[in-house]
Amino acid sequence: MALKKKSPTKNNDERILEACLDMAEEQGWSNVRLSQIAKKLKLTLVEVEQHFRDLDAVANAWFEQALVAMLVNKPPAFARLPAPERLHMALSLWLAALSPRRAVTAQMIAGKM
């Protein structure tokens, strides 16, 4: 039996990540369940787990987005800056990308520890 494909504007990775972040803001990161996300998005749990095996993978995707934002947003002269300034700028860009979901991000990091 073939799984039913959805054709939303956003891909399922983005939809699942966003739904997890939204639910985490409402209920806390430790209370997010992929089964609830599947139900909310009208997907099967198998479909969700094809994208993210667990919440740790969801957190990794969130941090990956911040990494990409950090790399894309660095200025052209970045490589010529002294190492301490590069480090400060890189961390600032990474944290700025995570700032819209600051509380959830802190919960994710605590969960990883």
C-alpha cells in the first residue's frame, strides 16, 4: 500500500520542524510528541519518522538552520578579521538565527545535556 503524498507549499521537513517548535512553545520541548505532530499535520507517524527519527533529529535540524544562516550572513571581509572577532561574529550570527525561538532553543540544549 502506497503512502499518500501531500503537496503543501512548504516541504514536510519544514512543516514538521515548525509544528514541533510551535508545540514546544505552547507545551515545552519535553512534552512534544511526534505522534501529536503527525496528527496535527494529517500525516502518518511513519511519514513523520521518515523525516525525523526522534526529537533529537528535529533539534539538530533547528541548529542546522542556524548554522546555514551563520554561514550565509557573514560579511565578505570575514576571513580577514582577527580570530576573536570572527568567533564573536560567528556566534552572534548563530544565536541571532536561534533568537526567535530562544526559550525552546534553551530547552533543546538542556535536553541534549
